[in-house]
Amino acid sequence: MALSTAFTKMFGVEHPIALAPMGGSAGGALAAAVCRGGGLGLLGAGNGDREWLAREVPIVAQGTGKPWGIGFLTWAIDVGVVDRALEYNPRAVMLSFGDPSPFAERIRHAGATLIIQVTDLDEARAAVDLGADVIVAQGTESGGHGARRGRSTLPFVPVVVDLAAPVPVLAAGGIADGRGVAAALALGAAGALIGTRFQATAEALVDPSIAKAIVEGRGEDTERNRVLDIARGSRWPSTYTARTVGNRFLDQWRDREAELAADPEAQQAYQAGVARGDMPPLPVWAGEAIDLITDLPPAADLVGALAAQAESALARAGRQ
Amino acid sequence: MALSTAFTKMFGVEHPIALAPMGGSAGGALAAAVCRGGGLGLLGAGNGDREWLAREVPIVAQGTGKPWGIGFLTWAIDVGVVDRALEYNPRAVMLSFGDPSPFAERIRHAGATLIIQVTDLDEARAAVDLGADVIVAQGTESGGHGARRGRSTLPFVPVVVDLAAPVPVLAAGGIADGRGVAAALALGAAGALIGTRFQATAEALVDPSIAKAIVEGRGEDTERNRVLDIARGSRWPSTYTARTVGNRFLDQWRDREAELAADPEAQQAYQAGVARGDMPPLPVWAGEAIDLITDLPPAADLVGALAAQAESALARAGRQ
């Protein structure tokens, strides 16, 4: 018997699993594969780069007859970006990290489902007030960017569920296998939004060295800070840190962010290391659950496997 | 149908719920109430103070015919403490925070069930090697003390479950309602070890101001550091931080631990504030899940309510 939730019903998808719209790496092929597997594929459009969308949207739109969506970094977009994206007729638009209020109404007015990701209770309340159709409660375990002073998924999700009801909530952060999906449902979420696990798939747009680092890494090797964003001159606002797999550069600059920001030579040394191939081309954004990631499966198969594991975990729980 | 796990079977208890042996506050009355409610009550014996144990053990031993145990801070005890405790014939002894190897064999040899709490995978592996009968996987969401660089409960528990199998694992940290218990079981744990939720009960040995702070506090008000341990001259090793509800003193000294350690006047100012009653008599050790705590029920009723909520959460999960 398949898992059925407010999320699967809202989108008419088979499994309560959504692809986190990871900027750049969640492209058309990955989103389409997640859709084909029975989940909701969300393109990681970042700041809404026109060429990226023009290339990736057709891949997901033509690769699946199922609903798909586009995710943006809210701090990095303007209404023009959203309007152009809406012309592609995505079934859903997801906004993460920043103030969604300038965009919420035009997304809903265009008939797209509005998904807002939140990292604390004030943001959750604001998302409800803005009329979010789905709220994603992101814990600090998640890979890549999140709030500097974030919440943990396990205690955060049920509080957002209570606050948002009847708006369905997806749990995000720290979920990389079916047991995590099952736990999300047990907490009252209508599904799980999963990032890092999908970075390590055949379809993700990531450098092979990054996929390898995720497969080989351990949760205890990940850490959350701004060091690599500072080193690479990223535009991410300072209120967001990113969880990455550690490396030599991080060992050197951990807890010295202000010093690094004031040291252009050190920043150039990082960039030179990347150029030489001493370091991966991008930070290895990865969540704390990477202990559970040991292979690079096709994403459609992965969605089915996660759902089957979740069903079995729920069936076994408390039934020994 | 009651929840049945390797933990409930091992102890012959009704519910997969254990009382975290919170030093000082998990006394005989609270442990006995948890036992009566169908869980496993564990006394929080801290460093094994002789008088404390002589007072509290009879309360739990005579207050319940059911199994109960004693929990110690591993770094604070010696073999003499363990031997004296074993004379009380506890069904279980739990060791947390520190090297359990000097104590494991004598606890098992005495016929007590050995429970070891772990905060990372190296500790989990060591606990398995020492022959732990039960392993508690503690996430950084938990109230009170834990590893400085801790893991989060949601991604940590399933990895420990895989590593320890067939040794049963309890999830700890961030669990304050039945949905959290259900999530623990979905993750593959055999139960939940719960602390903060039991601080806010009729039987906990806490000052009323502390129970009030837990009921009124929010998860986002909690933070993890060593500031209050330094201020009160605590013997806790510097590798452990504690999650507490914030206060004015923390606002002043957050991120300035070394400076505070070198400033006896500032430490005395804190102690004077406590003496004047401006601040609670002890740090308000509390986990990130306190958003979910809104009352001060009798602990026995609470155990039953948590179990019933967990059953219902599992029955509802993915079945909308």
C-alpha cells in the first residue's frame, strides 16, 4: 500500500518525496528522473539565470508528463525573474532563504503552487500569512545553505506542523534514506524534501569529484560556516552559513571568518587551489546524513527505493 | 496494540520510553513515576553522591516493583562509586560522557544491564566493543550536556542503529512528544530516552522557576555553550557544552568563554545574581524541543500519553 499524504494528493504524485532545488545541480535531467520515479522534481534555478532555465526547463517539461517545479534563492531574485519563470508554467514555485513577500501573490495568481522554505518559527508564521500552499521546514542538518542559527529537523518539524496546520509541511535536512522519510511522516510532515542524497545520483549536475566526496564522506566530516563562501567571493548574505564536507582550507580558516574576509591573498590562494584542481570546483555542499549515502543510483530508482524503505520502516516501527 | 521493541522486551516494560538520568533532578520519585507509567526510570546520580543515592534509591526501589536503573556521568566517577551503586541491585546502569571501559565489565558481571550513551560514531563503536546491552544515541538537540561537536538526532540514530545491530539503540535529543517517539522508532531505534520533557513534571527535583522557564521557553531561545559552566565553576570537562535556555548573562558572554574563564569577577557576578534570586539557582538545562512542552503533568500519566501519541502518529503516517 503506497504512502498517501496531503502532499501526494495535492500534486497527484506517487511518493511523499520532493527533490530539493539545489542551485545548479538539480537540473532538468535530475528533476525529470525524480518525477518519473514518483516524486516531485524541482529545478534548482538559484538566481533564475535565463540561459540555465532555457536549457533545463525543456528537459524536465518534455522528460515527464508529471508535475514539476522551479526553486529560487529568494534573496537573489526580483519579480522579473519570477514572471519569466512563470511563463514556463511550472506546477510549483519554491522560495528559499529571504523575504518571499514580493513574490508570493504573483506566483499564486499565476496558478502555481507556492512552496516556501523556512528555518525558524517567525519565518513559518510569515509563510502561513502569505498563503503558502506547502511549507518546507529545514533543519540545520541539511547540506548547503541554511540559517546561521538554525533549528534541528526532529524538534523543528512538529512545531511547524502545529503552527501551519492545515497547510502541509515537508521535512528537510538530515534525510537520506527511507527511515528518514518515515520519521518525517511520523513527525506529522506530509513528506520529505531531500537534497544531498540526490546529489549522489547519475543525473545530478555535479563534478564527479563532488559525488565521490559525498559517497566517501561521513556526517562528522561536515561542518557549517561561511568560510568557503567568503573564499570564493560568493554573494550569499552573511546570515546564511553552508554545511560542507571539510577540507584543508577549512581546517586553516575555521572560526576565522572575519580575518579571511579581510585577506584577499588567502581568498586568491583558495581560488588558485580550485583552478589547479587541488580542491573540488565548488564547495562539497553536503548534509549530516551522508553516512547513509554509499552509491550513485539513477534518481528514479532511488525515489522508489526511498518510498519502499519508508513504508517498511513504518510497518516495523514498534512491532517487533 | 502496544508498541513492542527489543527495548520493551529486554526490560519487560510496557512502553519504549526511558527517563534520561538527569543529574540531581531525576530522583527517586520521578524514576518511580516513569516506571509506574510503563517506562524505564533511571536515577540521575551524577557523580554518585553517597547521600543522594541513599535517599533516592529507596524511593524508586520501594515505589515500584518494576525495573529501574542508575545513570552516572562517566567522567565524574570511579570504580568504588559503581561498586556501591551495584549493591542496590539496579536492573540497569547507564554511563554517559567519558570513557566507560573501566566500568563496563563489573556492571555486566554484577548482572546489571549496561546502557552506554554515545555522541559520535567512534563512541558508538567503542560501546559495541565493550559489550553494551543498550546504546543511547544522543543528538545535539538535547537539553543539558553533550559533545561540543555533536551530531543531530535524525541523521545520527539510523547510522548508530546500523553500526550497533543487533544491540538495541535508544534515540535521545529533541524528543518531547509522541511524534518524536514515533520518529525514533521509524528511524530504527528501539525507543526514546527523554530528558527535558520529564523536567517539567510534578515529580522532577527542580526549582519551580526552572520548570516555569521550560514551559514558557521556545527552542529558539536555547543555545549550547560552556558559559554557565564556567561562571558557576563547574567541573564538567571542556569537551562538553550544555544546552540551556538563554538569559542576560549568556547574552553578555556568548562566544567569549576564554575571556570569562579568565575573569573571576564576572564569575562572581553570576554567582551573586543566583544568590540574589535574579537568576535560577541552576542553569535551565533544556532541549530544543521545549516548544512542545506546555504543562507540568504527573510523570506516570505523561509516559502513557507519549506512548499513545506515538502509536497514533505511526498509525497516521502516510495513511491520509
